Amino acid sequence: MFEDDFERLLQPYPAPVARLARQLLKTVLRIRPDYVPKVSFGWQTVNFHHPKAQFVNALYLSKTGKVLLVFQDGRLLDSPLLTDDGKVKKVRWIPFKPGEAIPVDDIAILISEAIALRV
């Protein structure tokens, strides 16, 4: 069951990071209730699949305490929130730290644009 897997994924992380990950998960699923989330323990991610667009984005938990909202085709999206490390060709992400505000409207727009790129 997804909820059990998600809680198991969060176990090694400090409480503030786990809390942030839960908030971001709820935000994304509120924006896209048609998403099917799946935990990947190897990548430390929750991957979001859209019924038509398939894999669109993911929630990544970093060992440094950040939580990233990753967009598979992020390089094709135009947003000042998106960043990369200069090493990736395709993906971009929004980094979050515990205590930071979650820009719900901006995330909703990016998710809609990301889905449109893949359908």
C-alpha cells in the first residue's frame, strides 16, 4: 500500500524533512488527484504518474535535508523556481527546505505545463 511505503521511505529522515515531504505530497495530490504515486526506495522518490502522460514528476528526498519537486521535462519549462546542478540534461527541480512556504499556484501551473508536454 502506498501510504505504508511512503512512511517507510520517510523513516530515516529528520522530522522536519518528513513533515515537508508530507506537505508537498498532499499539495501535489490535491493539484492532481488523478496522479498515481509510487515509492521508489532506490531513488528515494515518490514518482507521480498521470493516466495519459505517464511519468511526469517526482518528490525526491535529499540526504542534505532538502526535498526536491523534480520535473522530468523540466528543461522545457520556463520558471524561475526551477533549478539544476549543471550536470543534468533533461530534469529540473524546485528545492525546498523545512519551514519554507510552498508556492501552490506556481506548482499547479508547472504540473499542468509538464503534463501538456507529454500528452
